Amino acid sequence: MPELPEVETVVRGLKPKVAGRTIDRVDLRRADIVSPPGVDLTPLLVGRKVADVERRAKRIVFTLSGGARFYIHLGMTGQLTVDAPGAPDKPHTHLVIDLTGRPAAQIRFRDPRRFGGVFWLGDNDWETGLGPEPLTLTPRRLAVRLVNTKRAVKIALLDQRLIAGIGNIYADEALFDAGIHPLAMTNDLTATQTRALLTSIKKVLRRAIKHRGSTLRDFVDADGESGRYRSRHRVYDRAGEPCPRCKGCVIVRIVLGGRSTCFCPTCQPR
């Protein structure tokens, strides 16, 4: 599932191409991708200007003229691209938004497995249920949030109410970088470990953004290009390979909270 770096990459490619343009036409091909059910996007979007595009957690948030908002969540296989109207239409394209201006452009949302979707917010709060952004989080604030929850740190990092935007890939990578075992309990982490964890989270996320995210299978940016960070993963999806740090141990895979979790038992002692 696309995480913070992938969504940030899409937003950075999308914003300069669509911000300031007016929505001219909406072609919704599957009504079941829209929430709340029954919302008719066409009259809500046509004639409105795209005032801004930004990321919040794993959401791509569009602010329209007048202040109403909607967001797109990519789910597992979603792709949000800007294409020329004459470009070939890929299978499983569920929403096409035509924009005025030159060059002619369309926002296209495709999602083969339909775990993503379009969520109309209107004037409602778009931050409900989301924790703070990791890139602006302070060690003190993280410590407070961790000490108040008693669970494995890997599971805690995946909780979007605790910290927003981190998923399976970057939780594994950050814990390895910080030398923290994924089964370590959050309320047992020392102040030094908490600071190291936050430093590693920020470092890993920024590196992934720099390399335009990780493409495991479906992820592409707003131009349809794959991310380049997968080759730089140090533990994620590398079970059985030598540890890139200590060289003397192999990466181990366990299932934690229903999710694959990879780590080095030597570099991340429990």
C-alpha cells in the first residue's frame, strides 16, 4: 500500500499540473468508489477551481474554490495520474476529471482492486482520526504518545491515529535504522530510543521521498513513472538475505499484527 513517501511524490507531481485549473467535466465510471454512498460528484466538482492539492497522512487532498474538499486514497493498487485527453485509457480507470486550460489535461484515477476511493468532505473536518505528521513530530510529543499505549512498537507505528502516514515498509526500515526490535513494547522505550526512532523515521521517509517512493508492483507517480527506492530497502522484503549492517546475520521475517515484519536479530536485539 502506498505510504507517506509515495503519496507525497504523487502530490508533488500533481499540484503544479492541476492547481489553479477549473474542472470542466467529470466521468465517474464506478459510483461505488465514492464515499459517502450516494454523493453525486459531477455537480459538486464541475465549474469549481482546484485551489490546492496537498497530502495529509496517506490522503491526496483537493481543496476547491469556496473551500470544499475531497480526498483520494490510493488503497493498495490505486494510481492517480495527469494525462493528455488522447492518451490510451488503461483498464480499471474509474474516474476521469477534465481540466480547462492548456495543455489539455485529465486527472485519472484507476484502481484494479478497488481498496482506494474518492471521499467527499465538503466543509467537514478532514483531519478526523489522524495522528500527527511524522516529519514535523517532536521527540517529546512522540514519547507521550508511545508511553500511553502498551503494544509492540511495530504495531503502534502502523496506527494512523498515533502517527499518520507510516505503513509496513517504512516502519520496518525505520526500526532497523534505529536498532529497535519490532516487538519492543512502546511503554518500555527509553528517551534515547524514542529520539533515535524519530530521527530514523524522518531520515528514512525523506530518503524515500527523494527517490520518489517504492514501487513494489502498482505504484506510479503523477506522470506514470515508478519509484526508485525499492532497491534501497535494507530489511523490508529481504528475509533470508545477509544483514546490510552486521553481515553476520540474515534478515528474519515474522508476522506481527497480521503484517509481514522483517528485521535483523543481531542489530535489533530484543
